[in-house]
Amino acid sequence: MIDFRRTRHIGHILIAPLWLLSAGVQAGAPPASTWGLCESVTDRSADTPHPVSDEFLATELTADRGEVRDSNIFSLLGNVSIRRGGQLIEADEAYYESDAGQTQVQGNVRLQRDGLVIEGSKADFDLAGEHGYIENPAFFLTDRHARGSAESVRFESREVLRLSHATYTTCDPGDNDWYLKSRNVKLDREHGFGTATHATLSFQGVPFLYFPYITFPIDDRRKSGVLVPSFGTSNESGTEISIPYYWNIAPDYDATITPRLISRRGTQARSEFRYLTGGSYGELNVEYLPDDTLFGDNRQLAALRHTTTFSPAWRGDIDASYVSDGEYFQDLENSLSLASITHLERRADLSYTGDDAMFLGRLQGFQTVDETIPATSRPYQRLPQLLFATSPLPQGGGTEMAFHSELVHFERADSVTGSRVDIAPRISLPVETIVAYLLPELTLRYTQYQLDAQVPGVADEPHRGMPIISVDSGVFFERDTRWQSADYLQTLEPRLYYLYVPERDQSALPLFDTGARDFGYSELFRDNRYTGADRVGDANQLSMGLTTRYIENASGNERLRASIGQIVYFDDREVTLSAGTPETRSTSDLVAEIVANPTSSWTTRADWQWNHEADRTEKGTFSVQYHPTTGRVINMSYRFRDTALEQTDLSLLWPLHRRWRAVGRWNYSMLDQRTLESLAGLEYESCCWRLSMVGRSYINDPTGASNRSLFVELELKGLTSVGNRVEGLLENGILGYSR
């Protein structure tokens, strides 16, 4: 073997175009898990050199036989290898003339760089003029599991590369389930995009999309253009087709404009505008459907979400939405969670978060989507709301002080309106050891109102002041235990919480934002049974709770947590909402909760509330999730609330075969004896494509009418998805898991 080593830079022009092709198709490569069903490609690029800067590197020439003429003409024959920096060129024969800058290789030509492999019959490069070509090339992109071929690859300059009659696919060699074919492809590194003419996309040998001319990005720079259409069908709206257009306005701004053709309603225009600056980012969505055929009027939606970071501590947020009518989400969205929206929030916040204090300034209003809700039952607007609070701060002698305050003005049509000031300084004397704690606290809470449109005979400036005294205490017991050949640390944590709040007549105070808390284990240890500041519940009570935990010694994981508790009342509760009946029971309902993770595959949760006087369960939930591996999950849950609700919910995502899997959900109301939502589908996945088909039926309006939809999605891995996005159905907790 003959080894030629020279220090002159003779490979730069060849290397740059190879890097261009590699970068053009590798941007945004799918994760490695995408190719789990594919053949290994590591052997194809096993000898690829690591990327190295090409500046001033030696060029290494090796061959079985070689000849040098006139000190600048190299003829190489047999197992030729040209290596420079991160590039390797192999061939049967090579000819290089250094003065003219001409390089020719032929016979089993192979070029490798940065996960790119090009194989061809012949290559010719004019290094001085920055031109060259490769005949009959086949290329492989190992990082993307992609490959393709062309009649020729021509380097027009250092920045521009052309491929003639090229094909591209991510399928295994010998398997062309799908491929993209184009007569001419141009990659322009200077401007960061490629173009293709007369391009067709074929699946299972059948061309189904044709593009006379398309452009696409080949690096991180964005490019305007038409995106892949989506389609779907439902029994209410009929067939729909969406054709999105992406508009790259500027480096920090872009938009997607989507005409949506709905066969039974008309043509809807959708737009999404996104922006990003040095300290801000946000998104504006606008939708407009003129003269909806079924609805009989124009329909609109607008939504803005904006965040500005002024400093590490100061931040501003805007979240505002609007729809033209109360049936918009039911008719034009396919999400059960959206269809059940009753109010849309409009909020602007200015917040400060420091080490010892926080501040929030808020303007908040609502649009009532469900127009059947009477005006007096709709939420108040806060115009404005100012909150200031401090963390517990040491004051000496072991005491700590904290402060909470709020100033808010409430507005609502045909209602009592006005302002409220609420202040609550708190002093505590915490005592903590390794095995126990004692936390006595004293809070002085004062609330003052200034009201308009008050009921005649009721004060316009009512106020309320009272002390709140509490003592929280707990003990931690531990022991070592063993279960099923594993060692655990078991804890036993009894807790006592005493609360005293004197009764104050609060019937003259309005109810701006206050309601009763949903009773559960955590509510045993709160100092107010109401939300908001309009009511402070009187109390002379002792809460008792007991928690046990099983912590696995080997992993530190909490395998089980179980809690049970109850409140003992020493006095009746006179303070109620809206002149309700005082509560006279001497004890509260018994509440319990449990969370178990016996293995990494199983999770069980349960909550229970038992009314021992009526000898009945007031409410309860129970759920089990089995999630042994990625792509395998089964959920089962049951919810019960007295006579108001009783539902079961089953869902699964499970493989049926190496390439097949099933998805399903059944949400059933036992009180109404009807299905609220059902979903069933199959998915087939091969190395380079995936087909998902899902049928769905769900109730989307108060009358109980059902909407039925069909979702079909074809994903060509490494290229695009065609159809209606099936993965969106897995969001919002439908499966409790996202693939």
C-alpha cells in the first residue's frame, strides 16, 4: 500500500457540498425510537471520520498502487482512500492534478461525512472552479434512517447543489412503501432552502400528491410555503379539508393561515400568529366563518396569550379569548373539554416574585359562553385586583411573621358591585424537632367593603374583623419492615389541628368570589371552610388525621401513602352562604385517601368521603393505571358523588402484534344510563410509516346530542403526516399517557 501525505488544503471544495447535502436533510431528525422496527444502519457508516474543521488539515491518500508525475499529478489504483478532516472518499481509481485542481474518481465511489454516505459510479471535481458531479449516486443519511438515489448530483458552486431525477424515502433498503420523487432538486446553502419541481409523493406504489413546484428549508432558517393538508368527517359538519400556509414573516415572527372547507357550513379562515422578542413571546389565534349555513350567521373566535419578562422577578401575562356565540365550540371543535366550556377568561397580570414577598396586579373579566346562565350567576369582573403577601419572616425569639393583603374592585351587571380590602397579618411560633412539630399561629383578619347598588336598608360600607387561632401538631414514628423480599421504612404520622374562629354576623357582606370548599382530606387542616374573603367560617374544632407511608429502602420510592381523618366540632357553625341553615353536626364526614405504586407499572388512587350519620358514601373516586412499558397503558376509574354523578371511565393503548395496536375509551354515566364518550381505533406501524384509524362518539351539548367523527392519519416517518391528527385525541387525560 502506498501512502501519500500532503499539507496543502486540496479538499475544501469537495467537502463543503457534502456538508450541504447532509445538513439539508438532517435538520429536525426524528428521535431514534421512531426507527425501532427498522434494520440497523450503523454498519453503513462505521468508518465515517468524526467531523473536524477542514482548515489547514493534511490530506491523506492511500491505495494499493500509485504513481506521481511532475510532482503534482497523482494516479491511484486499487482500494483508493482520500481522507481529509471529517471526510472520507473511497474508489477503485483516482486521478488528481493539483495545479489544475482537477480530481476524478471512478469505480465503487463512496463518499462519507457527518452521517452522510454517497455511493456512485464516477465523480469529477474541478476544485479551482468549485464545480463537480457524481454519476448514478445513491445516498444514505444514517441519522434519519433515510436514503435515496438520483441520476446525477452536480455541485454548481460551493453553496448550490442540484440533483437530477431524485428519490427520497426512510424505508429499509428493498422496501419502498413510500417515496418522494422529483425531476429536479436544488439545495441553496446561502439562502437556507431547497426547491423541487414536478415532485410526486407515492404510497404503496400509488402517487397521491403532486407538487409542480415546492420549496423547503435545509437548515434552521424557516421558509414560507403550503403545509400538508388535513381532512376529517363528522355527522354534524360533514367532510372538512384544511390547507395550511406557513408564512415566515421575520426571524422573530411567523404565521400559519389555514383555509378550512366544511361541507355543511362553508369555508372558515383560521390564523395563528406567533412572535418572540428579547423579553416577550406570545400567540394570537383568529378564526372566522362567514354565514355558517347550519347556524345562519357569521362566527368568530379570537384568543391572545402573551408573556413579558421584565426582570428575573417581574413578569407580565395576558390571556384573553372571545367567541361569537355559545355554540361555537360545540359545532366547530372536536374536543370534549372545549365543548364543555361555560366561560372564557380575559386576564392581564403584572406579578413580582421575590425571596420573601410576592405581588400580583390583575385585570380580569369573563365572557359567558353558556348564555343560559342567568346574569346574577355569572362571575364578577375584577377591575382591578391587587395582592401582596410575604413569606414567614423571623422576628426573634423563635417567632415568625407573615402578611397577606388584597384590594379588589368587583363589577357585574344588575348586581351589587364595589370594592373590598382584606388584610391578614399572622404571627407564629414554630417548634420543630426530628420527630415532632408544634405550630401555634394567630391571624388578625380585617375586611372592609365600599358597595354600590346595595339592597335598601343594608350598609354600603360593611366590615368584619376577627382573630383566627390555630395550633397544628404532628409526630413521626418510623420502623423497618419487610414485604415480599423487599425492605421498607414504614412511617406513622398522627396529626392534630385545633382551630378557633369566633362567630361574626356576615349576612350584610356580599358574595363576590366566595363558595364552599370541596371537602377532602386536605381540607381538614385549613383555617377557612370557604374560598375567597367574603366569608370566614366560625370554628371551634379539632381535626384528627393519620398518615402512613411505605418507602422502599433500595430505591427511595414511596410505594404507599394512606391517610384518614375527621373533624370534631365543639360548637355549631353559624356562618353560612346566603342565609343558609347553620350546621349542627358534632363531627364531620370521615375522609380517606390512598395512593399506591406497588411497582413501576401499577398506580392506584382512591378518595372516599363517608357520612356516618346517614350511613352512606357522599363521594368517592377510584382509579387504576397499568403502564408496564412505553406504548402500553390501561386506565380504569370510577367516580361517585351522592345523587349528582356516577361514572365509569375505561381507556387503553395496547399492542396487538408487533406492528398492530389498539386504542379505546369508554366513558359511561350510570345515572343517565348512557355513554358520554366512546372511542375505538387501530394503528398499524412499519419501519417507515404509520396508519391510525379512530372512530369517536361523544356528547357535546346540554341536550345530550351526540357527535360522531372519524379520524384517519397517515404518518410517513421523517417526512410528514397526512390526515386528521389522531394523537390529539390522546391529550387532556383521555389516556393519561402520550406516546
